[in-house]
Amino acid sequence: MANVLKKAMSGLFDKMLTSATVSDVKFWNPSTMVEIEVHLPTLETQKWKTIHRVKCRVGDLEYRDYTPSCWDPEKGTFKIYAEAGHDGAGSRWAQQIKTGDEILLGAVHAAQIPSKEGRILCLVDLSALGHVLSLKQLTDRDKFPLDVAVFLHEAYHIPEYLSEKNPEFEFLYQENENNIRVMEQWLMSKKLANYESICIAGNTPMVSQLRKKLKGIPEVEARIFAQGFWS
């Protein structure tokens, strides 16, 4: 009975989703990071004022949330960055996806962006790359300069086009090193009093620990925005 009810609810939810087309797929090296370009011209990205999330159907009765980024209103496209290094429905979906596929997705919620002008410090892991790219696209660099640390769970080769377009991003990887320790070392190298806002996103325990660390530093007067996605 539970499975029947779950299938019925899934069927109703699917009817609320929108069909979109995969226009391009790029696999990083190693291939556990997947960059998916989606074509959905009816999505009015030019009106976005917050960091959006979309829920994608990744299998039978399976859905995962992703953050659209790098949108182009004229082409009607945006990108989804999906880490696919673990065994799960979302990883299998991302590893198997190809150009021309039809996918189902729908808007689910949004995250606020800083409103007070000033420098922003961003602490994220790779699962939140789309989140910080979206933040960058929604804010004016002259009014909201960014300093960004992105923790890598693997020794990825960062695509040249990504690093060239985002020189304020530092990609951090230390073999066999704890993500929180690496991020703490990086943030403590900054003059934290210079920031009006601090954004933390990605792995929930990492987000929680870094937020707690920052709250305990007297010189930090910035407003902290925290978004945990997975644990």
C-alpha cells in the first residue's frame, strides 16, 4: 500500500514539473563532476533576484535538488553542476545523462542574497559551485566584491574556461585532509573585519561547523548566510 501511495504521489508531482532539453554535457577530470547545460526558454531567468533551486526527476520515484547557474536569457539556457562520485540516484542520473535528453524539473525554493553593499566571503564545497556562481551572477562586482574558497573532494582538474571567468575563486584540495580544517585555514588567512557578508554552502556538517567558528571570532561583524545541502 505504501508503494502504491508513493507512486501515486510521484505521478501527481511529475505533472507539476516542466520538460526541458539537455543541450550540452561536460565531464570534468575525474568524471565524477558533471556540468549539464539545460535548455528551457520559458524560464524567465532575467527576472531572478534570488538564488534559485530546481528539483529534477532523476529516476523512478527519485528527485534531487540542484542550483541553476550561468544562465543566458537570450539562449534560454542555464547550467547544473552535479557531483556524481557516490552511489545514489542523482549520481547515476548525472553519469548517464547525454545531450538531447529530455528531463523533468520544477522550481522548489530560493535563497536570499546579501543586500548590504560590501565585500562578500564565500566558503563552499564543490557541491555548492552552482550556488556561488549564481550569487556572482546576481550581484554587481563593483558593489559586492567576492572572495571565494571552493573545497574539492577529489583532485579535479578545473576547466580553464571556468577559472578564467572566475579569478576570485580559489579551488582547495589537500589529499586526506578534512574539509573543515582546510576551509578554516583559508578563512583565517583573511582579514575578516573587511567583509559585510559571509556565505557558506554545501555539506551540512561543514556549513554548521564553519558558521559556529565564525560566530566565535570577535572581529567578524558580517551577516552570515548558511545553506546546508547534504550530509
